[in-house]
Amino acid sequence: MRARFPRSAVHYQHADFTQPLALPPLDGLVMANALHFHRHKEPIVRRLRGYLKPGGRFVLVEYNADIGNPWVPYPLSYRTWEALAEQCGFARTRLLATVPSRFLREIYSAVSET
């Protein structure tokens, strides 16, 4: 990461994102294939948004489906994410990309800004 983006500081932290974390105000967060394990997403997303600075970005990578299976119990489609992000106080959300998936049709990435 450092070789490719030498002017960016990345700090990795292994923690339970459903619990409060001692973090400084962040420029951005990336969450990939994790939110779909939680039925009640709003409190989690609100907490994560609270870690971001004004103008901060939240990048989400998820399955583009609203009906899950035993391995991906609570996915959220891009349209569902758009609504949830707005409900949690994000100002803008946009779709970045989609790729096919053999598990739940498609995976997307999206960015939501504070």
C-alpha cells in the first residue's frame, strides 16, 4: 500500500465495528463484505458515520441483493444502501462499480459522503 500510495496514511485495526472504537476523526472508511452479517444495520452505519470528518467518505462493497442465504444472511442492494445512507445522514451516495458474482448475482462498490 505504501509503495503505491506513498502520501497516504493507512492504519489497520482489528476490532468489532459494531462496538464503539477509539478512533480519531477519519477521512474515510472502507467496509467490504461485512455489513451483510448484521440484520440491524442502521445503528452500525450511524456509528461508523460518526467517525468521519466533514467531507469524509464511506466506501461500501456488498452483494447487490436484498434476500440472502446461509452464507450471506442479510445483504443489501445498492438501492437499499442508498436509502440507508441517506437515513443515516450521508449527503451523497453514488455507485462506483459492479462485478458479477456466482453467489448472489452481483457485487457493487459505492461511496457515500458526509
